Amino acid sequence: MRLGLTYSDVLLVPKRTPLHSRSEADVKTQWTKNISLNIPLVSSNMATVTEHKMAIAIAREGGLGVIHQFGSIEEQVDEVKKVKRSTSFVIDEPITITPHNTIEEAVTTMKTKGVTSLLVEEGDSIVGIFTSRDYLFETDLNKTVKEVMTSKDKLITAPYGISLDEAKNILHKHRIEKLPLVENQKIKGLITTKDIKKAEYWPLACRDDKGRLRVAGAVGVKDTLERARALIGAEVDCLVLDVAHAHSDLVIQRLKELKSHFLIDVMVGNIATAEAAKDLIEAGADGLKVGIGPSPVCTTRIIAGSGVPQLTAILDVVRVAKSYGIPVTADGGVKYPGDAVKALAAGASTIYSGSLFAGTDETPGMILFKDGKRYKKYHGSASYESSHIRTESQLGEAVKQRLDVFVEGVSNLVDYKGPVEDTIKGLVRGIRSGISYAGGRNIKEMQEKAEFIQITSAGWEESKSRGMKVGE
């Protein structure tokens, strides 16, 4: 019988470092075969963790968010679009309105789409721009857009395909904030000072070739092709085929269908064995997600008696994935930055987590007060609460009776943590420190030089600071 080890069972042996400062450590990595990240952190597709706010925040820091699949296809698509529209060098297909629409209709569109301006189009030609300043003190919202907009004769435009530096010069010269891009009098795009500032403020952001933030979307095995087609239409960057037990005939079939229908990277999970890795890679996986039961809100190991301690699972899967050149992400079980370091040193390219980011400002849900402390809800994806919420979403009405569903997860209240940016920076500092201690300059070198030592429970107690509790 083999021995299975997890993060608290081992430590990394310190090695001579070539770095003058831990801040020099390079944390760039691969998420899937064709997508790289500037930090090795990915927020999980859990309903209480990743919607557009989390995906935007983590992508700005260089990581990636995976929009959950526990709502309608339309809702998930809308979340992806919000991320893609949040930041870009050039906004392709900017939102337009006609000059005959009322101010009220225009304002409603702006609020719904989350934008501060609309290009005004009649027929195929641009005739003006409508911004928040145009209705700032307007009391009659029944007026048409034409009556208050900045008309074409006063509008500064530029040809589509202009360089970013040229666009910045035009914006500065004319003291304007929006620069419509036209081709043959037709609207082709939009550049804004706000987006340029965002690009400069977050230089390490994870972006696509158009300067937009990258985002992934999760799919299951039920409406796989339909959901995938809609997400790809919204220009999602990657799909995550997410199933609790992904080493199955059905998942392999769905994966083959995805790869035969669409030209997009697909991350697949969850698995915990070398055999699963081989089968899924040969079926077309561009990345593998490892973790059966290590999450604090997953009860698979208790309910089903199945799983592999997370460090051993990573080592087993990486052994196969490495020979194929397929990246591995470690999903679950990370309580401390040091756990993330151990997962990466064991061969994982990224850390995939819900618990690390749960309770932050960017997670869905309200801040709750209990006994003088602040909390947010954190549901396991296979918990009863998540199943109930999904059922209500599908039916479009409240369900008062208790559902007869099988669960392999729990729901918790987690401490409110504030902005996720602070959490991310703390994790990245720990990872950089771990790279230095392991004697590497980057994640790859750390993996090459990593030497694990197994420790006893007394060694783990010694490792913790005095008064420290697990999870702190």
C-alpha cells in the first residue's frame, strides 16, 4: 500500500540562492498549452467566488478567473462580456444607439452595459457621441439623443488601425477622453483614456492580443457544446471542463467533442492519478486540474472514501503530463502561501483555488455580521446550498421544499478579508520567497532543484508560529 502525502507532511529543503532579493524571482507560468499567466494564481469557478468582479481583479494582477457555470448560459456569457469589456487597448464593436432614441433609453443602455458613453449611429454611419456629461443636468429624459449629443461636426475621430501612441497624442492634443475609430465612415472601434490608464496602471495584467483581460469559462457535461459555443461567441479565452470525477467515459467523450468543434484551449478536471492524466491528454486536454477532495468545502473523501492526498496526486499527474508538455493546475488544499510553493515545486504550473479568495470584496454576496465580526458565504460546488440555488435559477422561482440531492460539499461562513488585491500580493510574495529558498530564479528552476523532506506531526507543529491556528 502506497503512502499518500499532502502539503503539511513535507517541507522544501533550503538551497543556495542566486537571487540578491526575493523580489527578483520570476513567477510567470503556463496555464494551458497556449495561455501564459504573469502570476500562478487562478480563481475557482465557484458560485460564491468567481463572477466578473473577481475575474477582472485577478486578471489585472496577472492571474486568471474562471466564471462559474451554475447559472443560465446567458448569465455566464454576460459575466464573460463584462470582463472582456472592462479593459482593452481598442474596444471592438463599441455599443451604439440611434439619434432617435430618448435620453432615458440611452441611460438605461449605459447602465445595463456598464459603459459611460455610446456612439450614435444612423444607418451605417457615425453621427455623434453620447456621454454622461451630455445629460448631467438634463431634467427632460424624453428628449432624443440627437438634441444633446456631441454631433459629428464637433467629433474627433481617427482611422481604424491607428497605433496606441498616435491615439494618445490625439487624445492629449484635443483634451478628449473618447476617440472613435472609423473606416469608410463606419464605426470600427473606440479608444478611451480610461482604458489607456488601466493598461499603464496594471502593466502585468493578463491580456489577450487586443489588450483585453483574459477570462476562462467553465462548462459541465450536460449542455457542454451549447454553453461552449455561447462562451466562445463572447470571446472567452479558455474553457474549463469541470467535473468532480473527470476520469470518466462521458468526460472523455465531451472533451473530444469540444476539441473537434472548437479551436480553443480546454482545461480538464478534476483528477488525481497518472492514468487519468494519460487518458485525458490523449483525448485532447490542453491542461489538467488536480484535486479529489482537498478543498475545505469538499466532503468527497468522507462521503465516498475516495481521493489521493494532494501532494502525491500532483506528483503522479505531473509525471505523465510533463512528458506531453501539458501544464497542471493544483486545485484545493492550499491554506498558506507555503502550500502554494510546495504545489508549484511538485510540478504544478498554477494554483487553482476558491478558499484563498473567498470572503474578499470581489466575491459575490453580501457581507454578513455575526457576533461582532464580518463574514461572507462560501459554498462548495457540490453542497446542498449550491444545488438549491442552481435549481431556483433553472426554474426561475423560489423553491421552499427541501430537495432530494446527493451532496459532496458543505457551506461555510468565512472571515471577510477586504480587497482581493491584498490577498493576491501576499500569496505572490510567499511564492517568490519559496522560489528563493529552493535555489531557483523562476518556477521552472524551483521545480528542477526542489528537494522535499517528509516531516512528522511534531515537525509540522514546530513549523507553525506560536498561537497560530490552521487556516490563519
